[in-house]
Amino acid sequence: DTAVSQTPKYLVTQMGNDKSIKCEQNLGHDTMYWYKQDSKKFLKIMFSYNNKELIINETVPNRFSPKSPDKAHLNLHINSLELGDSAVYFCASSQDFGDSAYGYTFGSGTRLTVV
Amino acid sequence: GQNIDQPTEMTATEGAIVQINCTYQTSGFNGLFWYQQHAGEAPTFLSYNVLDGLEEKGRFSSFLSRSKGYSYLLLKELQMKDSASYLCAVLRGDYKLSFGAGTTVTVRA
């Protein structure tokens, strides 16, 4: 039973398209995150929601828009895709914002390739 | 701002011990994590240190010195399945988790 699941696992699309990635967690956690891992393997925080409320919004182009319909779901919509958006996008969750002892649980990632 | 440094690559032999160092300079500090990431997979939680000292969990141990901005992950009795990337991550004062670039460990037979 997957704790943090995201779909799709792979996404290949053309420049200029709009696409969405979905994430769901069944851990009962209050906080969810989107991270981007680029070709140099750096994991960078993009957004965080705590109980459906946006609490972290890093310097990300406004073509990226997160949506959290409830605390178990956090989706990422990307408009007008660019080549530089190609990366692996990881969803993660934690018990609460700032909760440390148990770490974050990551989804398996969505490999986005923009051609 | 933040700066988290760890070596890019390390190679070791099966059964050996490897120590991965991590130094950091961050705005505030609420703890340090180590994650393991196999190629093409999600990072998985290994350890968390917030107080100085050594935390041991089976074959893996993690050490923290807050005054030196330094941590290490010690992998003992290396197995082939330990070949992976090991990510050092700092929970900053604003509770954002910032990652280093990771250290790729290759275990040879």
C-alpha cells in the first residue's frame, strides 16, 4: 500500500503544453511538498501546503501552480512548459510542518521531459 | 542563505566502512537528515540528528557537531545494495528542508 503516490511516473510533452502531476498520501500527514530534482541531482523545495494552506512558495515561475483540494492531495499544474522544466518532480509529506523526527516520506517521482 | 557541501562520489569494497562528510552553513538550524536514494527511486529517510553526538541504527550511524556545522554518515559492513546516492539535508530555521547535491557511493565486490 503506497504511502505517497504520484502520477504519472513518466511524462513526455511538447514545449508550450500544459500538464498536471497528481499526488496523494494515505499517511494522515498534515503537510505536503513539491520538490524538483534537476540533472545535477539537487533537490529543491518548490511549494509546501499545511492543511490545504500554502506555507512555502519558493522562487518558482508563476507557470507552476499547486492546488490542494484536501490535506491528502497536492497537485501541480504547469502552464506553457519549457525545456528547462525537464526534471524529476517529487511529492513528499510530513506529519506536520516543522515536524522533524520522522523525516519526510517521498513519492516515487515524476520524470518530466519537455521536447 | 544556505550552503551544504558533501563529496560527489566515493567508492568502497564490500564489507568495508565508508564515511560521508557533510558541512553546512544555514540560516538557523532545526536538525540534519540523511537520505538514501537509489537511481530512479525516491529518497528514503535514514537518520535525523538535532543534538550533538552519534546516532546509531544498525549498520548506519550519523554524527552531528552543531558548533562545527558538520555531520557524517558512517556505513559499516558495506553491501552491494548500499550502492546509492546519500543526501545530506538541513532543516533550516524557517523549517524549510534544504538538500546537498548528494554523494554517490559505489560498492565493489
